[in-house]
Amino acid sequence: MTGIPEVTLNNGVRMPQLGFGVFQVPNEETTAAVTSALEAGYRSIDTAAVYGNEAGVGKALAQSGIPRDELFVTTKLWNGEQGYDRTLRAFDASLEKLGLDHVDLYLIHWPTPERDLYLETWQAFEKLAADGRVRAIGVSNFQPAHLRKVIDSSGTVPAVNQIELHPFLQQAEVRAFDAGHKIVTEAWSPLAKGGELLSHPTVRELAEQHGRTPAQVVLRWHLQLGNVIIPKSVTPARIRENLALFDFELAEADLARLAELENGQRTGPDPDTFNAA
Ligand code: NDP
């Protein structure tokens, strides 16, 4: 066993702290990547309608023979599908592509504030949860102001907020809001997409000190902060490497050195201004 810890969401559902992301993996390559991940020991998979690879994920899950209750599947509602009825239809389409009868976590992909539909969309999410078609509902890329509106209008606190988060962009404010409201923070692009961060001298030095790779040091930093992480790789050796995180520990001083890397650098859009459909 890989020893992946779980976090308990605010509705009691348990979620692996480490999962596997498939953003930008073409559908026809996704089955192989997810199969490698399942073989390595991952049980949580993070996809989205807009990635166009839910079918590839579903095929790998079906072929694996792993019991459904040992898997944790997340997908996301795309921006152009927000609104009550559209959300319910988009959810049906996602389930069909995944070949599942429920998902474990369904997320509103972006708030798209200009569209101003996320409160109505959230009502559809509450219905999906009440109907037992999703085990937990959450959001992605929500800033505290968006979260506050959701909580005030519905009384239902999102279980998860999946945000861009890595040592260059540590999201102190959003993480504090999440923690204060029992929302689990999940880090997307936990490796900052693998480039500059993994070749940063501080990361390389810590990797050398611990006899680990730069990616393992960064992922271990996330785990010690309590973040849920979903690193993506299509490379089998890296898929395994990103899971080998449970037999070493960073010291407080190491965490402090990584905290110094904050520079506010995003690899993706700013949620306050991203309104693409
Ligand atoms: P990551 O930070 O996970 O980085 C992925 C990149 O890093 C790939 O190019 C991969 O290369 C490389 N890489 C992975 N492991 C290693 C390693 N051990 N050593 C060196 N390089 C490595 O970026 P993502 O943007 O993919 O984020 C992860 C997941 O988060 C996504 O797949 C998706 O599920 C989710 N996400 C959610 C978003 C949202 O808006 N909610 C937005 C963006 C992502 P290779 O594959 O070639 O091995």
C-alpha cells in the first residue's frame, strides 16, 4: 500500500490527500495515464468536462477492476454550462462519459463573476447532492468574496475549494478563509506546471539534502501544510515518483525556506477576471 492519508470533508466524506490530475492530457492518452496511476496506487482522479477526457478516465476506471467505493472521482462543471438547468444536463453528460452512476466530488470550475450565475448553479449542485448523485460538492478558483456569497445565500458550505497553489503562489488569504470555514483547500498545478519551480536553487538544494527529487520536495511541502494535491504526469516514472512522499519529512526550517519563494506568480488565469465560456 502507498499510505496515502485521507482528509475528512465537512460532510464526513473522506478524500485522499493525494490524487492524479489529467489537465491537457488528450482523451486517447488519458486511459494509459490513469491506468499507470491506478497501478502505482493512486485512487483519486481529477478531471473536468472541459478537459475532454472524461471518457478516457472512465475507460481506465472500468478496466482497472478496482471496486467503485475504493475510487474517488472528481469532475468539474464548465463555465458555459452554469445556470440551474444547464448544470443538471451537463452533469448527466459528464456521468455518461465517465460511465459512472455518481461522482465523489463535483466542482464549479470557475466563478466567472461577470456571468453572475454561480449562486443559481450552486442550487443545482445542492440538488445533485440531495439526490445522491454526488457525494460532495465544492468549487474551484473561488476567492473569499465568492465563497462568502455562496455560503450566505445557501447556507451550504462548499466541501472543497480547488485553487492554483504552489510555493510561488501560496494563497495565504484564500487558505485562511477556507480553513476558517472548514473548506478543504486543494492545490491545482501543485508543481507550478513543473518548470521554473523545480529548477529553483532552493528547491534543488532541499532535494539534495533529503536525497529526493525537486518534485517530491514541493509535493511534501503541500502535504505538510495540509493541502490536497493532484499532480499531473503522463510519464510513468514520474507518476510513481510523485507518490513516494510518505517516508520522509521536511523540517520547519525547510518549510520556512520554501515559504520565502512566494512571488505571486500565477501559471493560470486570475479568478476575478476570468470569464471565458
Ligand atoms: P502540475 O503542477 O501538476 O505539473 C504538471 C507538469 O509537471 C507536467 O508537465 C509534468 O510533465 C511535469 N511533472 C510532473 N511530475 C514531475 C516530476 N516528478 N518531475 C518533473 N516534472 C514533473 O500542473 P497541472 O496544471 O497539470 O495541475 C495538476 C492538476 O490540477 C491538473 O492536471 C488538473 O487536474 C488540475 N487543474 C485544475 C485547474 C482548475 O482550474 N481547477 C487548472 C489547472 C489544473 P509530464 O506530464 O510530461 O511528465
